Amino acid sequence: MSAPLLSRFFVVELEQYTYEQFLEITYELLSRHKIEGGVACVIANAVWNRSKDIRDCVKIGSLAKNTSDLEFIIDNFFGPKNKVRIQSSEHATY
């Protein structure tokens, strides 16, 4: 943003989540949408390794309800250069 525009805002700098905080928040948010822990873990890992944006977890979680959906959705959400391979409901490799 330009300096004149930025001067109209109150800027607050926040520390980035740790992985553990990110995972905990993802579990909490996705459990509200009735998404099981294994799916939430795969989503959290995929998002942490790409954007680190908790809103992406919610977007992906609203589309994927089980692990068989996740590989397709994550690959298309982040684009073909960031392919994901899901090995089980609890572990993913990138």
C-alpha cells in the first residue's frame, strides 16, 4: 500500500502461528464443520507447507469430507506445481 493510504490505518503486526498452534486451531475450526481429525491433520499439513493461511484450511475443509477427496482438492486449490500425495488418513508427504 502507498504511504498516504497506509497512514489512514492502524497497523498491527502479529506473530506467525507455530505449527502446533496452527494444527490446534485447524482441528477446532474443522471440528465445528464435522470434519474428522485425520482429515483435519492432512489439511493442516498441506496448508502449513504452502500458504500457512488458516482460512485456506476452512475453504478446503468445506469441500473435502474424507481423505479420498483431499488429494484432488488440495492439488487443484494450490495448483499443479504443489502436488500432494496422501499415504494414509493421518500422514501426508509433500
